[in-house]
Amino acid sequence: MTISEAMERESQYLMPTYKRFPVVLESGSGATATDVEGISYIDFGAGIGVNSLGYCDEGWVKAVCQQAGKLQHISNLYYSPIQIELAEALVTLTGMSRVFLCNSGAEANECAIKVARKYSFDKYGEGRSTILTLQNSFHGRTVTTLAATGQDGFHQYFSPFTEGFDYIPANDKDALLEKLGPGVCAVMLECIQGEGGVCPLDADYVRFAAEECRKRDVLLLIDEVQTGIGRTGTLLASEQFGVKPDVVTLAKGLAGGLPIGACLCSDGLKDTMSAGMHGSTFGGNPVSCAAALYVLDRVSKPAFRTEVKEKGAYLREQLLALPHIKEVRGMGLMLGAVLDEGLAAGEIAVKCAKEGLLVLTAKALLRFLPPLTITKDEIDRGLAVLKTILTREDS
């Protein structure tokens, strides 16, 4: 199948919900992807942060194939040893108490919302169900997680959206205090707003929010769908902000390329949900669990996370040395580059793809979420392409 054939056939059979780059990928190794015509690309996006160990990591492939050859799926009506192993690993590594396994970040956030409202209902009764989220946040694409998302652009076409959400500006302590009324059951935030433009919150604000929530028995929900699993150089980004959430959600890089999501809760919430209150047909799928266990084994090693920090610092330094990049923000290998005025990130990303580099965008920024295993040589090769593209903008 050629690139043009793929584009034509895709337009016939798939809903046009994606604005795709003219790239048709067929295989990959490490941080390098190869298209149907044999052209290679350095991938600085990793499937939007999903391929945490890059393409086709040997150990990951072995773990997935072994489990697929043994048992690919059972319903959650039965016990699953591999699911239990993953749950134990997640709880132990995060210091949380219980976990619900699902298939995506949106599903994990849906579970977090239900846990918060159920906890409040059990303890305080009706009328205490509002969840505060931040302006510029992103929490998913279901009708409820779109409602939780604090961006007006997502609140179109699909109304009525789920009620019970209110929005406050990030890093504004006074606005938080003003909204923390008796009807609020939880505050939900991302330590770094990824889809919102790679915007880290102020650590002082996050700690303030955690303390004010604690005083009021309001739950702190932290969405680590994009920031978790070593992406910022620690297992959870919240570790670097000095807080421990009541509920944390994970997805994207957890299974290294297979669908999975996780909603973890603290000890005080471990019995909030009971049989029949929530569920997922594919949640805790054995093959995804095997993949996630392998990823966690790699990412949990301190040396691995130290390398992520070092590579993130190197990528940041090199990006700042390129023409037309005036600011780089983010943490670890979750970075966003602010371009000079007049340059469109989307156009730069398309030009990069034509030259063999895959990069993401977020708002007006170029966004970088490379595999955590990316090598310095792969970083240099990708940056060489980006430098060529940006240098052309001078002519």
C-alpha cells in the first residue's frame, strides 16, 4: 500500500475525526518509525506519549507475546493472576491503596469522578458533588470528561454535557478559595497541562490546593494520564510537586503501546466503590497487564528515571540553542517549545514530517514526548531535522 493509496482508502472507510500527517507508518524500532515506502522517521511524539519504551522493545514484545499465547482475555467475573500482579505493583510503587483498571485516560478520569462523588455522598449526602477543574485543562473526550475539561472550545456540539463541574484559573489561590464552597467534593488538576500547552503549575499552588482540600475533606484528584509513568523523571509528576493525591489517574505510557488506564485511590477511599458500581469489559486485560508490568519493571528503576531527567535536560538545552525557539517549558521528556511570533507550530510539524521527524503540537507550541528510551544519537538526529526546518524560516 502506497501513501496515496492509504490516504484514499482511509477517507472512504474511517470517520474523518483526525487531521492526519501525510505519513503511513508500518514498522518501528526504538525511536525510529518506518513508513510503507521504507522512509524512516525519528519519533519525538511516541504515539502521544504512549510508546514509553519506543517501538518494539525486545523485552516488551516477549512479555506481550508470552501472555497472548497463554490467555488473551477473560471477563472480570473471574480472578486474573496477571491483573493482580499489576495491581500490586501499581499500589506498591505509587503508595496508593487500591486500583481500578480500565482502557484509557478518559475512563480512568471517569472512575476518579465517580469515586469522588460516591465518597462525598456516603459521608455528607446529596448536594456536595461539584468538582473544580482548572481553566486550560484537558481530561478526556467522553461527554463527562469533556465537561471536566476547562476549555470552552471543547464545550460545543454535544450538549447537554454532564453537570457538576466548575472552572478556576490555574495558580490563582484566591480563585480557588472563593470556589471551595460547601457543595464541592473534589479538585481535579494536571501538574503539567499537556494538551493545554505544556504548562506546569506552580509547585506552591499545588501544595496550597492540597492543604486547602485536606482542611475541608475535599478530595484532590490528579490526572497523570500524560505526566505519569516516568515521563517527567519521576514515576508520578506529583512527586516533584510535593503532594500525594487522594486519587491519581494513569494511562498512555503505562502499557507501552497497548490500551490501559488506571485509577488509584488512597487508603481512606479503598472501600468507596463496591461490586456493581463500576466496571469495564476489557479493563485489566491480561495482555495489556503483562505489557504494563514490563514497563513498570523498567521505569521503576532509579537509574532509568535519572536517565530520563538527563535526556530531558539535554533536549531542553539543545532546543533553546535552535533558531526561532524563545522558550522551552515542561519537565523531563515532556517539553513544549514556544516559537517566535509569526511561526505556526502546525506548519512546522508538517514540514518536519516531510524531512523525517515526527513532532507534536499543543496550542501554539511544538510538543515533545519522545520514548523514554530515546538515545542521545536519536535526539541529535531529530534535532538536526528541526534545525534545518527552523533555519529555512529565515529565508
